[in-house]
Amino acid sequence: MKILLAVDGSPTTRRMLAKLAARDELLGPGHQYTALTVVMPVSGHVASLLPAATIEGWHQEQAEQVLTPVRAFSAQNAWDVQTRFVVGHAGDAIAQLAEEGKFDMIVMGTHGYSSLTNVVLGSVATRVLARTKLPVLLVR
């Protein structure tokens, strides 16, 4: 099974990974795992003032701040996890990569905001659920 782990470096991500680590049946051997983080794009005005290499380096740096601890946690738990990042808006990018990469399932943590907060602020989990037909495991 190909499983996409959506990670953002938050305490929610750390709790999600810890809960998965406590359940061998979820992240057991024989599955392919990819941890994905999504970096917000630099605004158009700012991007027009900076060289492309600078923007690319900033995106890479932001992604590494999230992915480095995930790699360490994965190694500590003997998980075989590939890591990658994309630039975009999280909900759309997660759903798109999951479909294009032919993943079987998406696993992500939720911040547990109320319904009213989701209406006002939006929710990455809600956006992913709306944009994909794949099974999504939400870990609170």
C-alpha cells in the first residue's frame, strides 16, 4: 500500500506520528510511505523582486525545517519513509499529489478546530476531503 503522510511540523504532526508509531499495524512493513510537506508560495510582488534561486532556496529551507525531524523520527522507529515537498496551498497540493502519485491512502493530523473556525479560516483536512476520492485517515 502507498501511504501519503501529510506533515507540517506542528505539534499536531508530532502527535499524529507518535500515535502511528504506537500502532504497528498502521505503519508496518511492506508499505511505501511518503511524508509530504507543502510550503506556501512567495507572493507575486515579493517574487518579482528576488532571484528565482533565492526563492527556491527559501522554499527548500522551509521544507527542511519540517522534514528533518520527520526523517529522524522515522529512522528512530525503523520506518522506511521517503520525504518530499511541494510549493502551493496545502489542501489542494496534498490531494493533487495523492492522486497523481497513485497513493492508496492519505494520513494527516487535524488541529481540532470547531466547525465555525473551519468556516471562517478553512481547514486543510476539509479541503483534502473535498478534493480527493482516496481514503483519508485523520488523527486528532
